[in-house]
Amino acid sequence: MRPLIASIRLDHFRHNYLLARQQHGGRALAVVKANAYGHGAVRCAQAVADVADGFAVACLEEALQLRAAGIRAPILLLEGVFEAAELAEVQAHGLWLVVQNREQLDMLLAAPADQPYRVWLKMDSGMHRAGFFPADYAAAYQRLAASGKADAIVKMTHFARADEPGCDATALQLAAFDAATAGLSGDCSVANSAGIMIHPHAHRDWGRPGIMLYGSTPLPDGHAANIGLKPVMRLASRVFGVRELAAGEPVGYGASFITTRPTRVGLIAGGYADGYPRLASTGSPVAVDGHASRIIGRVSMDMITIDLTDLPQAGIGSEVELWGEQVSVNAVAAHAGTIGYELLCNVKRAHFRYQD
């Protein structure tokens, strides 16, 4: 069996959810969209089903997968519905939905309903991706409230730069949200992971922790461990080839790395077809049998070359952690010019093993 293993610690996922909810106060939806950021939505949801206040997914298909697996807690559709026909499924499965534009609101108001919907009405307080503008929000709220189609309306917005400590954009968004919702009854939800972690003034009725549930953060490295988060995914492989090269020899495609000394090169199973980023090549950190090392040369489709020169005890069969307990996924992402979210979501072809 190809030795690329994604080990998923469900006890860590549960720990992180409880920590996120405690930090936020009130209630928290566990965001498990995109297959729980690549970790397995059903298994993650089941791990907290007895304690979670609810879940958030991107779309109807993701919600139905959870319902089919026996998840009975509230599930919010963060993107709402894409066509009116989906509203019948929303009703049938007791789902909650975001309404973020006039078209979605019109669909909802025109649809027959056996029972009212639980609606999260979204405001564009400054991110400019989705939601009603502040000037239009109260009118949309009143239209929905007067229709009788909603049993409750949760007022929500989403932060664009909450992961930038010291930036005033979050405070400006929050001020815009508060001003536009003044006098409108109902719960509020504004804090994503970064909002929960570093913007206590943004803690309202409902938090929406996402990346922090998986033991990572959008903040600078080290912050996750500092607040007690635990990595949920550990991606590891094994060395299955070793060669000795003299100084001055190229390694990998394009000769992007040239040895500067006699070098032991380890070959491991894994590559960009498995979700490891191609751009995180020479210098990207790995841990070999618990010892720090690095990638040398370009990441290939199915294989990665690493430096074993200073690890004489390492060889065929040595375990290589690509990210997890020792190697931060954010550190790898930084070498690739991206974010940890993308790496976690893209893992594929690995053998997934779940630990309760």
C-alpha cells in the first residue's frame, strides 16, 4: 500500500470545537463545508454531534450528506439556495439558510411553505462579496419579517480582514453592521475563526468557527498552539528510495536545486497530485522520524525528494511528516505562497485513518 497517510484526530476536532465555543461564548456553528476542510465532514460532525449547537455547510448537497448520516442538529446553508426547487428540500430536512441577495429573498417569498424557514439574513458590511448593503438591509429584513415565511431572522455578516491584527477594517465593518441592524430584533452572528480569536468585541449570539476547528488559524504561525488548538490532520509518508549525490549535482525537474555538498537524498511517496503544493519545493519543512529536515528540488506529481544528509540514521522506511504535530501546515503554505486552508482542502489519494 502506498504509504501516504492522512491521520485524522477526531478527539482533537472535538477539543477544538469546545475551545472555540468557550472562547466565543454563546453558541457556535461548526463549519464543516468542503468536506470539513478536507478532513471528512460526516466523521467530524459525528465526533461533536452530542455537543455542537449546529453545523454550517456551503450548499444543499453537503447538508443532505450529513442528514443521511444521521446528523439531526441544525445545519445552515452558508451560500443559501441556488434555485427555488431547493427550498422544498430545505423544508423537508429542516435546514436553515442564508439569504444574501434580492434574488434569493424573492425566491423564498414566492415559494410555498408548510412551515416557516429559519433565515440568516446576510449583510455586506464591507467585504463586498455577498450580502445586502447596509442601506438596503432594514428593508430586506422588514420585507422578510412581514411575509411570515421566517420563524426567526438571524442577522449576520462576514469579516474580510479579521486575520490582520491591528487593521481597523474589522472595527469599521462591525460599526456598519451595528448601525444598520439597530432596532431589528433577533440574534446576531459576525465572528469567524479570526473574529473569535482576536476580536472579543465581535462575539455575539452565534460564532462560526471554521479553520480553528482543524487546529490551524489564519493568523501568524504559533498562534494556534498558544491558545490550545490541536492539529486534526497529520499528513505523513515514508522514504522508499535513497541515493548519494556529490556536490554540484542537480535534483529533480528543471535542476532547480544543485547540491553544494555530498548529499543523501530521500525519496518519498507524495506529490502535487496528492494535494501537496508544487510551489512548496526546496526549503519546505518536513520531519523525518521526528527530526527536522527539508524538501530539496521540485515537488513532482507523485514523489518528493528530501534532504537526509544530516540524518544518518534515516533511510528506507523512515516516516516523514509533511504537516501535523511537528510541521505546521501554515509553514508549508507559506513556502507555497498560499494558506493552510487550501492545503488541507486539497488532500487526496492519501489513505485516511480516523482516530477517536
